[in-house]
Amino acid sequence: NVKQVVLAPEIDEAVLIDGTIARKGIELLRRLSKKPDQPFFLAVGFKKPHLPFVAPKKYWDLYQPDQIKLAPHQGGIENASGYSIHNSNEFRGYEGVPDDGEFPESLQRKSIHGYLACVSFIDAQVGLLLAELQALGLEKNTIIVLWGDHGFHLGDHGMWGKHTTLEQASRVPLIICNPNNKTVAQSATPVELADMYPTICELAGLSPPGSIQGRSLVPVMNESVNQVREGALTVFKSKGSIGYSFRTPRYRYTEWINKNSQTAARELYDYHQDPLEKVNLANQSVLTTVQTKLASQLRDHARGCERLLAASTSIPDGIRIRELSTVDGDFPILIGAASNAKFWGTQTSVILDKEFAYVTPGNDFKQTAIHPEPKKWKWEVSDRWVERCKKNGQVMRLHSAISDR
């Protein structure tokens, strides 16, 4: 029952739950090995590196804090969809983590240190299992698969945690050891966790049912083909819409479909040109052909995704509201909208930035926000408003007067 987000106790690792899981796995291996003629399936699931980052101190000591690198891009996404950036709420429920805003550098470094320590802790527990497998003489006749269920943001885009369709939350480790056949050492082809079931079936000489959606990776492993699918599908729900994200060797294309089967937003990232996902390229005319192809491939791999398959594949053209605004002539017309900083990163903010040439920052410039008490000034939010409006080419009208105080 740990309240701290990171902890490095000097404790016997067997006391922690993952240490217990490893030792229970060893007990099961020993029991199963007593029936050498009977095949077995054993799944051992570890909890770390889930939050909180608690690992015995000796694993923390493997890393030097001053050598830990922070995320190189901690900013947002240009032309953001409003669905992919979150407030790291899972992290903020722990002591020592600010309720809002950026994480201090010291907390970032400590959190990454804790994550690395937890990874090394689990690596050691996996090592115990493999050593026991070898001691029992089972390593030459046992298929081993290691994978995780999701990735983790460690400061990139200013986020901490999972819960996105971006690369750091969607990508997972995957290692397959087939002792009976020589396999390719490494492959960069996109695969899905749904592919694990048919892959293990084929390696074990079993026939999987025809109704499953996964595809065996054995042809990739034995190098008879380079890929068994054009891309990998990740599905995640956010703000009432479901994000269907399709990752190819070069691109990630995502459609966010609302409950009415309407496309609420799209995302497109080119990892050859933009490996840190700084710019959402969706709906750019120069990439219409690429986006249309990816939308088709996404649906080809989305059997069972009813909401997506019911949505239109057409890319909207429409006229932007800001194009109806004009500041020329004797009678300028400015079609505007009001907003607040609390909406930044949401779909509301995305629509405002794209569509409106005229913006009122709500109550963010009120006296209580900028000058809450004598001799105390808070210009951070207002300065960011000015920067946003300059970047988006918007005219800003201040709402609320600033008093003589």
C-alpha cells in the first residue's frame, strides 16, 4: 500500500509481489517437470513496471541518476487531435507529484530511475525462471515468449503513464524463443499481441480455430516472408470516442470515431521524418493519397471493430470558419470564440485553433487570475495565450478589465 510514486526499499525481493510470483512460477515448473511426457503451458505475469515504481534498492544502484536522460520532446503536438495528450492523472494520484502542470526535472529523473529499476527487477525474476528451466533440463524443449501488455510515456509530450495510441504507450517488448528451429534474430515488421495465440499454436504443432483474428508469426521467424500483415492495430477509448490506430513500418494513422460512428479526429505521423511525433500530418492535401491508403489498410485489419467499419472513409474538405473572417476594408468581420486554458489539448481547443481567427481567453485575464493579491503576479497563463495566438495567427480580445490594484 505505497503512496509514494517511487520507492527504493532495502528489502528481500521475495517479499515483493513480483518476487513471490517468480517463486510460485518456479514451484509450478518443478511440479510440471515431474511429468516429462505431458506437454504443459505456463503463464507467469509480472506487475512491474506498473506504478508505483517500487523495487529493491540494489536495482536502483545499477543506474547513476546524473546519467539518466530526460525525454527530448516534452512539448505538445502541432495540429493535435485533442485525444492523444492527457494530464498524467494516474501519476498525479501519488504523493510528491503536482496536481497540475509540468513535472519538475528532479521528479522526472527520479521517476525514470524508478522505471529502470523496476525493469531490472523484473529482468532478474525472468532470469530466475529461465535458470530453473535450464536446471530442470527443459530449455531445449520449451517455447518461451516474453511480452508486455502496453508501453509507457516517461515525459515525452509532457506525459507520464499509458492511455494513448501514441508510440510510447502502444509499443511493447516481444521476444520469442523457439529452441527447435533457427529463427531470425530480429524483425522490425509490425505485429499485434493477437498474433501470439496462432504463433504459439503453430510452434507447438496445434491448429488454431479459423475464427481468430491473429496471424502466426512463424513465417517471419523462419524468414520465409518479411511480414504477415501491413500494419498493427491498437484500439483505445478516450473522451467518448474510440481511437483505432494503425502502425506501419513508416506511419501511424489513427481515426477517432464517436458513438455516432462519425470521425471526430484523425492523426498521421511519419516516423521517418518525425520520430518524436511532434506534428500531426492528418488532412494535409499533399498527403491525401497516403492517408486514403492507410485508412483502407486500417479497415482491412479491423474485423470486429464495428464502430470504425460503420464510419465514412472520406476526408472532409470544407471551408474553415477563419477563412470567412476579414480584417480588411471599412467593416472588418471577426468570427470568434471564447475559451479557457483548461481546454488546451482538448478537441475544443483543436477546433478553436483551426477554425477561428478571433479568440477571447475567457477568465484567464481576470484580476483574480493575474493579480490574485497585492505584490503577487501570475503571468504564466496569459503569456502562453499570447504565444498561442501569435502562432495561430489569431486576434485576441481581452475579457475583463484589470483594476487599478
